[in-house]
Amino acid sequence: MNIPGNEVIVTADDVATPSKTKQIIKKHNLVLKKSLGQNFLIDQNILSKIVSAAELGPNKGALEVGPGIGALTQQLAKLAGRVLAVEIDQRLLPILGETLEPYPHASVVHGDILKTDLPELFRQHFTGMDGVSVVANLPYYITTPIIMKLLEEKLPLENIVVMIQKEVADRMAARPGTKDYGSLSIAVQFHCEPELVTIVPRTVFVPQPNVDSAVIRLRVRKTPPVEVADVDFFFAVVQASFVQRRKTLYNNLAARFFTKENKAELEALLHGCSIEPSRRGETLSMEEFARLSTALRAHGCK
């Protein structure tokens, strides 16, 4: 996917080459931490696809999570009017200072994205921007918590373009009735329209991870695709429906919302929603989950 007029211009100072990356690691005696998911991208073509998918411009901002040594940050700074990167590893701050020296509109803050006050960060750094996108190569081990924090805090985002484990990207974009479809699919698609941008082989990282990655674009919705009176309860119903994937919807919901004495009422409630009790959660559309959560809530379930 290439957005016309939004391609990266490669320069001699770009970090994302094998030789430049190794040079920086050696210069700073940097020992990469597996615990922080530090795998640095060394492929300009993949970087170009990531940045193009974010649809940046001179009046738009970009938030990056975990910039590493700044390979992606450089490319964001070439297109976005303002770039902010949040880095948890203090050792990388001086390296990022060197990498981003030519880009005064790009800044780095030291912190844990999961503990950061994101609304305040947006007020401080992105006020006046026409739009903001999150663009990042996310650590595999905390991909889902980061994505859900970004979505649940209702930030003024246009896109979330992230490189993540391919398996997780497949789950985010999965449709009902497929093996990858689950509570994560529904949570992401309630807030966004997902689109796989490209598959990323493990060979374009230093060091190489054990699995392939994928770039996914989550275009943030202005309004959810279904109307629910209680969003928290809607997601409680979704979670309960997938607690044990091999069990029927009836059995999963009965265990969560009904007692032995009244679980017979569940069958009638499901039929009232035009949902067969023998179905499994993975077969239900978001519209069916919305209808089901509304009925359960009206029945007095909590």
C-alpha cells in the first residue's frame, strides 16, 4: 500500500540499514534487551509502507511507542509536522538525541506508555494538529495492552499503524466463523476498521525475532459499528462467550451469568435473540453480540 505523495525519501543518514544499525550498537556498546522486545528494523521498504499507511502530513502529528534507535522516528519526522516518541529504556535517549538532531519538531520522552497520561501528553504536544496517528513497531509481549489503552482512552486518533506479531494481527482483523476470531477481534473492530498492510519477515530485524510480523492499520472509527447501552457489559458478554472456545455459547454464558436454578431461562433468551444456544462464540457477529448483551442486560444480568 502506497499513498501518493507520502513516500519516504531515503538519505545517507538513515538508521535503518544493517551497517548503520550495527555501527550505532557498537559505538554505544548497546546490549539489546530481550525483555523489552528490542528488535530493530533494518529495511527501508518496510519503513516506507508503515509511514505511507499512516497518511501523515505537515499539519499532522505522529506518536511513536518504543522508538529504539530512531529508524522509524526519522521517517515520521520527514513527513509529520510534529513527532513524539515514548521510550522506556533510558539508555537509548542519548542515541535518539543524535538520530533526531536534524529534526527539531521530533522529541522523545522517557516513560512507560502503559503508565503515561496520554490525554495530557496529547494536550502538551499535539494541540493545533489536524490529526494524530500512532505509528510504531510494538514489543510483542505488550502489544494488546498498548492497543487497548490507546483505544479505551478515547484519544483524538486517526490511525494506529503498528508492526506486531503476525498471529496477533490476524486475530485483530479476523471475521466471524474463522479460527482467529475472538474477543480481541471484536474489541479492536468495535473501535477501528482493521486492514493488513504487509507481512514482515523476521529476517529484516536485528536481532531476528522467532516469528514473522505484520503491519496493520487500524483506522479509528468516529462511532462504533453497533449501538450498545452499556459498553462494559457488552464486552463482559463477549469475554464470557470465549472463556472456553470449545464450549457452546449456552454453556459459557450460563456459567457466567446464571445460577443452576435459572439457567433454563437462558435458552429462551437466546432464541429470542434469534441465536441458537448450540452455537459457539466464534460464529457470532458483532451485531449479534450487541443484541445478546442488550437482552441479557434487560434480563437483569450483571
